Amino acid sequence: MSNNTKTQATLLWVLATIITLSSVVYQRATGPTYPVKGELDLNGSVISYFLPRSQNTGENAVIQIKSEASDVAGVLKWKRFKSHDNWQLEPLIAQDGVMEASLPSQPPAGKIIYEVHLIGVDAKLLNVTEEPVIIRFKGAVPAAILIPHILFMFSAMFMATRTGMASYVESPFTLRYTFLTGLFLLLGGLILGPIVQKYAFDAYWTGWPWGTDLTDNKTAVAFIAWVLAFWQQKKMGKAKAWIIAAAVITLAIYLIPHSAFGSELDYTQMEQ
């Protein structure tokens, strides 16, 4: 391998790393389980808030508002999502500059919709967020299952990006990279993924044709794309269009927020 070839390969590995890490940050920050947090001004006082959108079943979800102002009060308004419940109000208890209240634990896939309202000395009501926040509860997943799942899934994204580049420059390693991408998707998404899902929501598969979970559906689409790409590359020895298409599909579906349209309980059906 010439020095120019080695330099090119190194640059492609670095570029693949940057693209993968960027997609990881984007997916996490835009996903429906990422907490809502920020700061706002209330009568000259800076208020910071942390509103979770995911919590393990068996644990109450703690809602925290930080404020050094002693003249600020607050209330937590909540009810079960997709239920006939009336709204419930819980006062925020202040201690050492932190006001907090908690939401009761729900079964796996159960959701609660909630709002936080603050009241200053002028008695005006301020909503912390423009829209209500929805939090979903899930079963705890053992680290021995969750960590390999995460590593395999992001390894698949990394290899998908690198394989697309290898195909474009007609690298002799393209077939090997294509195989590894499909293998990582199989292990992380189609073997460990359903196990994670079972622990978290008591269901191995909630995608098509039984559900609308985009995480399950997009994993299946990506895997099929790489199986086809590998088959074409092995058969013809050159399947640039197939591999690049599979890489683009993988990148596009990884940009879809994780857990979008995922498992959720419909309490209105359970109450019938």
C-alpha cells in the first residue's frame, strides 16, 4: 500500500468518525427521550429547569427547578397520557435553592403528560415550557445487554459510512466492510435490539407489521439494504451504487430520532 493510499484511508476513517459522532449527538438531542432543560427569567431571577422525558419503572420521576429567589413558587400539573384522568396538581417543594416534585411511576410504556407553572411576586403564572412535556416509563435493561447493543449499533453506523466511502474510491476492502456493516446491524439491531425492547417494554418487536415503532422499522430497512448490497458486491465484484445507496439509507434513518412512535400504553383502552 502506497503512502498516498494510506493517507487517503486514514482521512476516510477520520471523516467516518466525525460523521458518526455528529449523527449520535443529533439523534440523542432530537429524540423524544432527551430531557427538556434550559433557563428563563422570572422577575429578574434566573430559573433553570430539568424536565425528564424517560424514567425507569419502579422509580418516581423527579422534576427540578433551580432558583435562588425565595419569592418564586411553583406547581406541577400532570395526568396519565391517553387517559380519561383529570389533571392533578402538586406543589413544588423548595429547599436549598431547588424546587421539586415527583411524578408517580408507571408500568413499562406508560406515559405521563405534565406542565410546570411558576408564580412570582406579581402573582403572574408562567409556564416553564410552551408545550406540555411527555415522559415515558420503561423497564430497566441490564448493562450486559444494553452496552453491547449500543456499541454494535453505532459500530454499524460507523462502518456503513466508511463502507460507502470505500466503495466510492473502489477500495479492495469494500466487500469485507460491507459484511461487517451487515453483521453489526444483525447483532445490535435484530438480535440484541429485540432483547432490549423486551426488557424495556415487554415486547420483542413493535415495528411493522405489528406496530409503528420507527426504531424497529428503520433497523429492518437498513439491514435489508446491506444484505442486498453485500449480495451484489459478492456477485459482481463491483456494486458501488448499491453500497452507496445503503450507506445513504443508513445515515438517513439514523437521523430519525430514536424511539419515535415507540411503545406506549393507552389507558383509555385499559379502563374499558
